Amino acid sequence: MIKLFFCISMLFLNIILLPSEGITPYKPTDKERKKELKIYEVPQKSRFTTKRNGVDSSDIVYYMSTPPKSSFPIAIVCGGSSSKNDLLSIIHFHRYFLQEFLDLGVAVITVEQQGVDNKNIDAQEFMMHYTRSERLYDHENVIENLKSYPPEGWNGKLIFLGVSEGGPLVTTLTTQYSDITTATINWCGAGNWSWRDELWVFMEEMKKEIPWHIKLRMNFPKWVPFAIDFSLPKTRQDYDHIMDQALQDPDYNKEFMGMTYKYHADALNYPKCDYNKISTPMLVVAGDQDTIIHSSDEFVKKAKEANAPITYLRVPGMNHYIRKHPRVIAESFEWLRRQFG
């Protein structure tokens, strides 16, 4: 009886001690996105932290999924922009493209933005620190931590994938870590224009989408009760004045177009790409209906002039949202597969 009890106890203990499953691949619809993230728990074995620069700063949180292989590269995957009214964990982006990487035998790492830790979100902390540069620093810290403490099975090689705002980040990281980079995919985020010019074109296109009856009310004086103020400057001169104000006073409490003045000032000062430092294969994907398409065209032109190994997929009829084009996603991962040959 005692022996039977001991065996049952050990079996129960073994069940408890079995390692939890890793992060599960999942492609939620737009309607499912927020609901799914509210209930999804990141397995503890897949959550990691490393120190962030600054005495009072919280730790950097990042997630890692590994394929069932003894040797693999790691893909650093950077999502697009965020806002305080639509602030979600990077785990959504991680899970969305996870299966494609696992099918190639590639591990995936995604890095949370400061103030975000899966379901725990501090919007105030996020807004205080949300800039391209701070996202870049966090990714650099994670990569340096990987190099100092290599995960078991990592072959020392990196792959980068960035979409939208993640595009400039992976471009910079590609030039910084060219010695260990296998390939880079830049979805709808490669541009040669300045942030000032790209945002202006985006805003002008956005104005065209505003219904005529709202445009009519926008043109009434602000003291008219039913007038609507969208805070959209009417001229390039007015717009440039706002951008100049952001540079002069990069305050995270002031906002324009959903981003803080601190964010705009940083984006305006973010270093342009040094095309001569792109020495590893890069796939640039852009839709011809995207507002930054001509900026992407110039990026590719300058990269090729510098003899960078660029492949350009210019997609007819596609706008800025690549997730709505599964064929383009499949072509991108097929391109990545060929880089292992």
C-alpha cells in the first residue's frame, strides 16, 4: 500500500514538473486581437528579462520560441508603431508569424516596449519612453545579452524582420550586426525620406478619407458648437511649425497625430541609413498604394547604387497593411528559405 502510494505520488509530481508548452502560434482576426491578448498567458519558460540602461528603469522583457532542432539561427522580429489607445503586447505579433519561422527551423525573439509586460500594461510609463531610439536600445541590449549568454542551440546567426516602424529598427540593426546577420526582411518600413516628409504625405492622404460632411464642419470657426477640430494643419507651413516645436520642446505630455512631441523629435533626428553598411541579403517589400511608396523606391535605388544585396518586392494594389496579403507573406518566407542555401 505504501509502495503504491509512493508510485502515485511520484507520478503526480512528475506531471507537475513537466515543462510547460512554449508560445503557441496564432493568427487572430482584427476582431479577435484584443480579446485574445487579454486571456493569453505567456509561458514562463518563454519569458526572459535583461537590464535596461538607467538606474531607475524597469527590466527589458522579451519572449523566445525555439524550434525542435539542435542548431538554429534566431530571428529578431520588430513590430510596428503603438499608441496609448491601442497598446498591446508584442506577443500578438510574435505568435502571428511564429509558425512560418518554426517551419524554417528558426527561433523567434520579440521585445516588449517599456511599460508593457504581456497583460500588465502601464500606459504612462510607455508614453514617457516611447521613441524609435529607445526601442533600438532595447533590441541592442537583448542582442548583447544573447552574445554574452548564448541560448543552447543558437548557431550565433541572426535574422531580422521588421514591419512599418520596425523597418527602420531592423535596417539599423542589420548594419550594426552585419558580421552575424544571415538575412533581413523589411515589410512596409524601408524609406529614404525623412520622418517629416513621410508623415506629411500620410497626413495629406488621410485628409482625403475624411467624409465631405465632416470636412465642411472642420472649416467652421472653432467657436461654432458643431465645428470639429481634428488638429490637422491645413498647410505645409503650419505642419512644419508643429514639427519645429517638437524639436524645440520634446515633451512626452504634448501630442500630435497620436504621438508625443518626444517621439516626433526622436524620429526627426533618427540617423539615416548608411547604405554602404548593408552587406547581407535584404528583402524590401512595399505596396504601390502605400503613402511611403516613393520613399521606399528611393531607399532601394540608393541601396543598389551602394551595391547592397537588395531584393525589391513592389506589390501592386497593396497598402501599408501586409497582414492582409498572405501571398506576399508566403513569398517573403520563401525568399528567406532560399537564403539558407
